[in-house]
Amino acid sequence: MRILLWHGYLLGGTGSNVYTRSLAREWSRMGHEVVVVCQERHPELYDVGGARVVVPELPSDLLPVFVLDEYEGLSAKLLQDCTEAELDAYVAANAAALDQLLPADLLFTNHVLLGGAVGAAARAPFRVKAHGSELEYSMRGNDRLSRWGAEALADAEAVYVGSDHIRRVLEDVVGHIDRVHEVPPGVDVDEFAPASRDAALAALIDEARHDQPDAGERHPDPGNAGRFARFFADERPTVLYVGKLIENKGVQVLFEALRGLDARAVIVGFGDYREALEAQAPHGTLFTGALEHRHLVHLLPLADASVVPSIFPEAFGMVAAEAASAGVVPVVADHSGLAEVAAGIARELPPEHAGLVAFPTGDAAALHERLSSLLALPAEERRALGLAARRAVERNWSWSRIAERLLEP
């Protein structure tokens, strides 16, 4: 098959970016001809399985986004703040880029807006993946965008959601949509795998030495190699957070939960809440800046637990699934797509430990109790739980199986 995969953003960092490059890689490995249409200026940094990457030129370099970040060579503006003329021009430019790449057997677009609108404007049948960020951060409560999203999806061959939670959010925001299919995101179970502490630390330090110094907030902090070596020189219990540093992600809940606990934290991510979090952080907390998968596959095996404390609905618990794949038990807020991942992992754990993987949203005391119980287990028993969590990922969320499901009629 010839597949056009449209994504409005980059290939590194956040969830939909990872989703796009992973699909490109898996479909390419399956023997399909894949063209990724996105705004990634440095595709050579990512494994897309040999897929071709095309970068459309945007009118006035304007990029509509759901959360304001820095984008090289582009001017980011919140989707809901864009004028109709700006959005029409953006859609037209991307649709024109797709039209030049047709014919194709499949046009697959990301996000209800603007992927649905771009797909509807292109001259080919299309399918749409609703990720959730567009629905929650930009479209909810905005009648103009909700109507536009509904109109775009009405023309789609299929609409994919990553969880039952996002299915309900989609209907709540845009109304009833036919042909909605639930297919979760995937995890690279070969990349995210258990590893010995010594091997993981050596690989993490080596990877950090290849980071570009002073590359900006979307990149690793300068000097991480030395900090990793010093931080992990002793083997104190370590709790890991990976995600954006914004208030909705709940890192402050994790910090409260760590009080009185014999554990330290590693905080991975970037965002406008970082300065406030650094002021709240327990002594000894390590902030790393944004890290890529090339770092995380080595960092995760060094953690004793991975926490996803988000207080805002999440489309899917990708960070939790990646931790579980690496043999690390995740502890997540019990809501939205996170709850679905937690339930899948809990089914593989012994009954007496199944309750460790989820805690009531925003409840720092409950999170403290879960972490205390998990970290009190003998190391061998904790490793066994991590391997059980990995089995859940292999069963439910491997990328090879997800890529196949998305191509089914």
C-alpha cells in the first residue's frame, strides 16, 4: 500500500509526535510505502523505517497548536485564537501538499482539528485519529471549532480513538459520529525493555554526551551526562516522572506524596510550570529537561517506580505503558485513559498487588501509600511485578499489532 500520514507537528517529544513516527516506522517495516507530511525539520534524528518526510510550507509560518511551545522556524498560536482566514489558509496549504502526493491507498490524518479538516479538503478518502489534546485544550466549549470538527469527521472513512474515555470525550465535544473505532496507541516493546542497572546507566550517560548544548527548552538540559553519573552513583529508591511541566500534569501532587518517603525523584520534561515546580521540589530532585526515547529507554530501568499524577483527562497512559514495557511498575491517577492502562496492567499482577498501580486523582496521601508499599517490597519481588506489567504491554499495546489494526477495514 501507499500511505500518506499527515501530522501537523514534529516527530519528537509529545505523544502524537511519537505516535506518528512509530506508525510510519511500523507500516514501513510491513512493506508499505509511507510518506509522512509534517513540520519536522530534522527527520534524520528519528527512526521512521525509511518513510519519506515532506514538510509543507505554511502561510505566514503560522502553526495552530493546542499548547503553546517553541517551534523552529514557525510562529505558534493557539488553535482557538486563530481567525477563520488563518485556519482556512493553513488547511488549504496542507491539503495542496497532500494533493501533490496522491494517489494513495490510505490517507491517515492526526487530530480532529486540524487533521480532519485537512483530510476533508484533500482529494482522497481519509481516516482520522482523535488524540484528545485537541478536544480538551482547544475544542471543548468552543462552538465554532466543535461544529467544524463534526463537519470534517462526517466525511471520514473511519475515526480512531485510543480509549473508551476519548470516545466519550469525542461525542461530548462534537456530537455523535459514525464509524468510530477504538484502537489504543502502541509501545515499542523491543526499545522499551528491562535492562541491568549498570548497563542502563552507562548507556544513558553515553547518550547524554551526544546532546547538543544549549539547544532550548524542548531539548535535554546541558550537562545531563555528569548529573546522571552523580545522581545514580548511589542506589536510593528513585521515582520517575515523564511529561510536560504544566500544572494539569500534577507533578505538584507527586512532590507532596514524596514527603516523608525515603525516595528521590527524577523529573523529565519541559513547560512553563518548571520554575514553580523547582521551587516546590523535595531536596535532591533531578530535573533533566526534555528527553527523547533514546534517553528514556535507558533511564526507565534505573527507576523503581514511574508516576503519572495528571489531574486532567488523558487520552491514553502512554508513559505508563512504556514504563511497564521496561519492567517498571507505573502508578497512575485513576481516571480517563490512564485508568484503562492501569486496569490492563493490574490484571497481570498478583491480586494482593493489583491496587498499587492506580490512586484517586489528586490524592497525595493515597499516592504516598502506593509508593511506600511498592518501594518496601524486596527488589526481586518488585522486579517480578515489573515483568508482569510488561506482559500486559506485550499482550495489549505492542506497535506491530496496533499498526495492523489501523489498516483493517
